[in-house]
Amino acid sequence: MKKALIVDDNEQNLYLLQTVLTGQGYDVLTAANGVEALERARSDLPTSLSPISSCR
């Protein structure tokens, strides 16, 4: 199964992306900030990383 780690401080964005990606067959992890994201990435090491950035 493909995995995705979503990092966003907006809870609605996290929910939306998690819902969409789960529906596409991803195992989704979420984090509200960079520190939390690093902790999640270290505990569940991905095989590859593909950063996606959104500018506000």
C-alpha cells in the first residue's frame, strides 16, 4: 500500500486531503507541524519522499 504523510496546521485541510488520499488507496499519516511530521516520519520510515508544497 502507498503511504502519504500530510503536514498542515489547518485541520480542515488535513481532513480533506486525508479523505481524498484514503479514497485513492493511500495509508495516510497526518501531522500538524514540522516537529510532529519528523517524529511520524522517523517512526514509520517511508521508502521515498515526494514533497508537495502549497504557498499561501
